[in-house]
Amino acid sequence: MARRLTQQDIARMAGVSQTTVSLVLNNRAGNGVRISLETRERVLRVIRETGYIADPAARRLAEGRNRILGVFTYEAVFPATSADFYHPFLVGIEECAEEAGCDLLLFTSARVSGRRRIFHEDSRVRLADGCVLLGRTVDRDDLARLIADQIPFVSVGRRDDAGGPVPYVGADYPAATCALVERAARLGHRRLVYVGTGEGAESTADRFTGFLAAVTGLGVESVRVRPDRPGLLDAVRATEATAAFFEEQADAVVFMRAAAERGLAVPEDLSVVTLGSATRPVHTDIDFAGFLIPRREMGRRAVELLTKVLETGGAPQELLPCELIEGSTLIGR
């Protein structure tokens, strides 16, 4: 078996010191050491010609990092098809991690009392330099411990404080929902029904917050109906609303099927608006009025913010705008 090349071998072939090779590999300058472009290129040429691969352990010691970013998911998201709600997030995370020269480590084994948890007796979260958290709901005890233990992380999705500010990149659900209510009002809708819980996860609460702010500001009448109540179609119709705003698109699809069976025409008899993509598996080709969640960009930005946390610390928080969709299910009255 051929002997593994070392930095000493590269230094000898390039006619430089081992320190110079190390500085070139780590793309840094030493104390008072300046490396000419000619010398740097000579070292890089030898590395390319020999196919030398730096010892990852040595690089970790030099940089103080593993160049490994963890991804912890509170829901099962792997493998994910292109139709899966989490797929665009994962695509964005992978793309940005590759550009940053980092590997991804997917944490999946932490299950405590039937629920996934970051911390348990065999937790390996510290194998990674930092971690991206993904899931509709995130355990607040996990967040509090991540903050208390000063473990670098960024949440995909806005999170309330948990013993301190939580670093996150989320979607601006209040602004997007507000814009859709304003559109409905401009089209002449004066009584709206919100179909959803409006509570629980921050993403859910944010949608309802935007809805309430808009109807209050516009003086539009509104009522809320829970999506899990029996006879949802009759309950929505009983509100006498002319437009229904669905918190979960999958519920809107089920509603539309029931409406078609009963002869209720959408949007002629009732306009329907959905507040984001379906988080539950559902097949539909309905061109809903609503908005698109910037899932891929959120994944990318989460990695970018995590590298920022690793470099400078802090708890950056960003909300990205959602793209409004005109669709065919919202018309004027």
C-alpha cells in the first residue's frame, strides 16, 4: 500500500517549509509571515498534481472546527421527495453548506419518550460545529439548553425567546397574511372566516396575528372556525363569510372536495385563500390564491447565519418575505 503523503512531503517537493504549506492549506498568514503569490501557486500546483488531501484532524486543530454542520429535525424528513414540505429547506441547506466547504451531519437518533429531542444520554450534537434546527415545533427546553450551553445553532422558523434570544430565519407570515386580507377587502369582501387554530407553533400564531391585525385595521368582520370540527363545510357556510382563509392548505383541499360534492362553487359562491404550502401530504392541482413560503432561501440563509454565529456569536434574527400568488380561487364580490 502506498504511503500517505504528508505536509512534509508537499513542502519538500515545493521547496518550502512545512509551515508555509500549512498556511497555504488553511488560507491564512502566520505572525509576520507573508507568502508571495508565486510561492502559494507553487504549493497549490504540487497539491493538485499529487492529489494530496489534508489530514482533517490536523485541519480541525488548526482551525478549531470540524467543518461539519448538524441538521436536527423534529419531524421525519429523510428521505424527502421533491413534493415533501421539507424538501426545499433541505436543498437550500445542502447548497449553502457545500458552498461554505462544510459537510452535513443529520441527527436522527435522539428519541426520548416517543419524541425527538436534541439532548439525551447519548447525544452527539457536539460532533458538529453548529446545528440547524428544522421542524414546525421546536422543544423549548432544547432551545433553552442550547442557549445556556452556548452551542451555536440557528432555527429555521421564528422562535420565541427561550431564556434568551433565539437565532432564526423565518418567513414573514404576518405581512403576507395581512396583504392577502387587504386584497380580499379591495375585492369587496367584508366578512371573512379564518379556518385554523391560530395558536401553538410560532408560524401558526404569526399567520393569525397578521389576519387579526388586517381585519381590525380595515374594519372587516371576521370569525374563526377550527379545521378539525365536525361538519366543517356547514360550519364555514354558517358564518356567512364570502372568503375563507385556510391556515393549512391540506385542509383547504379537503374542504374544496367536500364543496364540490355539495355543489358549492369556488370562488363564485365562496372565495378560498391558503396561507402557505401544504405541510401534510396532499395531492392537488388547484391554483389557490395565497402565498409561497421561501423555503429554499430559508434553508440557505440558515446556514449563512450559522456561519456568522460561529464567527462572531450573537443571535441574528431574520424574516424573509413571502411571494404572493394571485391564483384563481379569490374573486371580487
